[in-house]
Amino acid sequence: MAERLLIMRHGEAGHGRPDAARELTGQGDRETARMACWLAAREEPDLTRLRLLVSPYVRARQTAERIAEPLGLVVETLPIITPDDPPEAVVEWLLEQPEGRPMMLVSHMPLVAALTGLLVEGRVDRGPGFPTAAVAELEAEVWAAGCARLARFTAPADLD
């Protein structure tokens, strides 16, 4: 049976330093809330069972909290999904996880694109462009390079 992984980029963030402390803008909060409502409205049992993992950066945590609320999920921090972490390390981590529970990673560019490209196309340079708050939904029998299928890609603008 295919496993499911959702990869989400955080909502629009403001400028500032340090990078890890940047917060969502009003627009980022709105687009994240919109995606959270869209996910909750889908009424898919798998979505209420998601293991929700998030980068330790503020903007990603704010995004994950918005997603968690309508779905009744607990947010877990995963330190290896910051913007410059290698996607190969995330794939190794995915392989170590028990099967049977879908996961959602809330992270950053360029990692979200590189990870999606690696899992679907087998190459980190083949990932899709991720608008802020976009979600890629992948399915695979095993989380390895080139073994996943991109089942759906949705950005806030697609919900208009």
C-alpha cells in the first residue's frame, strides 16, 4: 500500500534577521489559514491522522500551527528540515519512520522543491517551484530517490 507525504512551504514571511526568527506577514497568515481550511474541508480520514512535522524556524511553526488547528493535529519539530538542509538527509529520515501513518512536512525553499524533485524525479534540481503556502502531495511504496508520484500540487491561488 502506498504511503502518503505532504510537503508544504510556509506562508509568506516578512524580512529580517536572524532568518530563523522571521514571522508570517498578514498575507502569509491569510494564505496559510486558507490552505488549512481547504485541507480540513476535504474530510479525508488520512488528513486527521497526519503526523505534522515542522522546521524550527518561526514562520514554519506559525504555518504548522494554522494547519494543525482545524485538523486537530499535534505539531512536532524536526530540526533537519530548515532551508539549507540536504534533502538526502530527509529521505534517510523518512526511510526510518514506521509505515502506516501519513506525514506532512512544513518547511522552506529551497528544501521543499529539492526534496520533492529528489523523491519524484530522482534529482534535486527537478522540483517544482513552490509558491508560499503551497502543498505537494506525494505517494510512494518506499521513500527513495525517484520512487514517489506527485499526486497533487495545490497553491493558495488555485483555490480561487
